[in-house]
Amino acid sequence: MAGVDTRRSIKMLAFGGFAVVLIVSAVAAWHFLVSPLLDQRLTESLASDAQYRVVATVADDDFSGYAPLRSPEVQQDLKAQGIKLDFRDDGANYAARLEALKTGEADLAVFTVDSLVKSAADAGGFPGLIVLAIDESVGADGCVAHVDDKGQKPATLDTPATKFYGTPDSPSEFIARVARADLQFNALAGDWFVATDGAADAFNRFRIDVNPTHLYCMWEPYLSMSLSEPAAYAVFDTSMVHEYVVDVLVARREFLAEHPDVVEAVIAAHLRATYRLGNDPKALTELLIADAKDTKAGKFSESQAGAIAKGVRFTNTLENYARFGLIPPAEARGLSNWEDIFRKVVRVYVETGAIRSDPFNGDYSALFHSKTTLANLQLQGFHPVANAGAVPGLESGDLDAIRGVEELPALAEEQWTKMSVVGNARVEPISFRRAASELEMQGARDLDQLVMHLRSWSSYYITVVGHARAEGDPEANLALAKARAETAAKYITDHGVNPNRVRAVGARPSGHQGAAQSVTFALMQPSY
């Protein structure tokens, strides 16, 4: 037994000695290798941030329209002023983005006006202020679908089987709601909108779902990636409407109050970058490709980048002045100010049941700010080219003009006959006096609402179709239907709709009820 105990003691001593060696080695390794490396990294990090007087956290997502804000050009511009932007991609979780502003985790954030409205309605308030119009989507957001197995598009999508898929509380859901609010989608089922986990998820689902009545709504670069898939086509996108999806930069109220100079510097840097990129398509394409690699979007082709560039209209300096009401309305070329845009977005959400009422009670002026930032730049005579001649071929006097709504050309009768109907505008039945083409007072009020909607659908022609009852002389009733269409057409053109877009026709009389006295408004586009 004594020998056994001796051997056990020797083993324990050996093991203890080995353990001591290991501990000593570990301590030495930590002291001489790991600790210096961590200290070096910490020092580098602190030194990196030490060169900035302000580090501002920006909540964003992988939308390609935010590429200029994330660009090396903007970062270098701001670095020279001691400012750093630290971007945090929240995957387009707008509720979390709003909360980050509220808690101070984010100093700046990007929103679309629609996502701002919806998230503020859900949260019961908005802790930020719009300080810059970044861009307007003119094709960068849309809904796509597959043609059927015969290569045909559905005759109608106004069916209970139709489903819209997209990211909740985002532009993807909003453009689906725009279509439902402004077009005649009366047959959709109660579960017409299906939530996806971001645009990437919508894209992946779309690739395997070939049901022609399933519409997938997403933003760039996923929209272009979807349209490159076999048998895919764009059902509806923001090139078809005007001023519905507008991206903005929002500053936390406390951050703006403490650092108005920083916010002003960010605004100026972004306007300088987009000015240069707008005059250098190749540089913009290269930026979009590089930006996608750095985000969740991944790699896409030069042609896809070109399509994305066409779908995003970056808001220039003068257009920002117009949005914020810093120039007279007569000089704004029809560009809407923030109050009008908010009013339009709120209407869509209320009419489609997304929110019960206006969360801002019509007080939209409390949602944007320019006095210490954009208005200050205007007073300073800001120009996005910091030094004359800094961009080849561009001098300091070449300030980009306001791009108004492009007017459609007039059509010959033969061209009208070759147009196809996109859908009928949603409008209350327009009431006329019995057996007459004179508008009743309510009919005029309903046409006023329609005019506002038609300004947003500026890419379409409009066929106004008049109707009359069937009883009596058919030819006299047809003439009455045509006269009613002409009355409605004249009313909307007198109130701002381009006459080139409008044609009035009378339908063969049918029906015996009051609805037969109305007119309908078909949105038209060339047949392809």
C-alpha cells in the first residue's frame, strides 16, 4: 500500500507541476501576446475616433438610393470637418429605427415618408425632424409577377386570389396600398397583403413562386434582380406615379439642437456628392455596384446598376429648397412641398385601413426643419461644387434646375385607339342632374379629389367615359353620355390636369339606376 501511495503522490506532483507550467505559460502569453494586441486594437479604435469631433450614428438599410450617403466621397468630405458617420443596418425595421432615434441609439436615420408616417402612427409620436430630401423613387420600388405558363399576363388582377407580398410598413407595402387606394381593386380578399422578412426574402420567394396572381413588392437592387428572372414583368412601380415614395434624412431632435453645424455639414456633403454623381453616370454605376457588395444585397451586374440609377432621382439643391418651402411656389415647377406629400401619404393609409386617422392631425409643419441647416446653406449661397471648376465641364453657376413633372404629348385619334387600359381610377360616382350634363355640387367635390390623385399618376393618359340610362332614345342618351364625359374632362383640365392626357367618350347607354349617370376614368398607356 505504501508503494501505491508513493506512486500516486508522484503522479499528483507531476500533474500539479504540469498545471503550474500551463498557467505560467498562459499568463505569459496573455501578457506578452494577447494583451498587447488588444491594447493596440483599443488604442487604434480610440485613436481613430479621436480624430473626429463628432461621431454620428446613422440607422439605414441596404436600399441603393442611400449609396451616396454611404459613399467614400461623403465620408472624406466629412472627415475633413472632423465628422464621422457610423452606419447601422437594421434590415428596414422601421419600428426599431424609430425607437433608436427615441432612445438616442441613432442620431440620424433614413426613412421614406410613408414608413415615417406608419411607424409614427404605431408609436404614437415622432422623435425626429426631416432635414433633407434624399431622393424620389421613380422606378426603384415596384411589384413584379410571373406571366402564366402560356406567357400571358392575367386579364385582371382584381380577384380574391391576388396577393401582394412585401416588407410590412415599408415602401413595398405602401406602393401596394397606393394601387389599392387609387385603382379599382374591389375583389381582393381580406388577407391580400402577405408579409415578407425584407426585400431579400421577397426576392427569394419570388424566384420559386410562379403563380401569376402573386405580386412581390420590393426595392432596389432586388427589383432589378427580380426582373432579370425568366417570365418576370413589372406589374406596377414608382415610375408610374409621382411623389409617393420619397426618401428623407431625419435628425433626432436633441442631436439637431446640439449639433446643427454637423447636420448642415452632412446635408452639404450629400448634395455635393449627388451633384457630381448626377453629372457622371459611370461613377454612379460604379458606386452602386461597390455599395451593393458592402451591404446585404451582394453582387449585381453593370446593367442592373444602370437600371437602378434610372429608378432613383436624387433630390438636388433647388428641389430641396422647394420641398422645404424656401422658394416661391411659382418657381417650384409643380414640385410638392412636405405638407402636400404627407397629406397624400396619410390619405392612402387611411383609405386602405392601415391607420385609423392622421397621426399628426394635419400639423405636418412640425415634422421638418430647415432654419439652422438647409435655410442657412441657402443664405450662404451654397453651391454643391465647392470650388469652381472642381468638376470638369461644370462651373459654380451651373446649379441643377428643378425637374418638374414631364408633360405627356398630345395624341392623334389613331394613337388613342391603340392604348391599353391599366386600370380604372377609384372615384366616387360622379353625380349629374337627371337627364342633363350639369354637375351636381357633390360631383364637383369628388372631381376635386380625383384631380389630386391624377396629378400623382402623371405618366398615364385618361379616357373619361360618360354613361347614361338606357330608357328613351338611344342616340339621345349616347349624346348625353358623351356630354357628361366632356363636362367631367373639362372640369379636371380646368383644375390642373394636362389636356393632352385627356379624351372624352360616351358609352352606349345601359342600366336604370343612379350609378348609370356617373363617369369612369380609365388610366391608359401605349400597348406594347
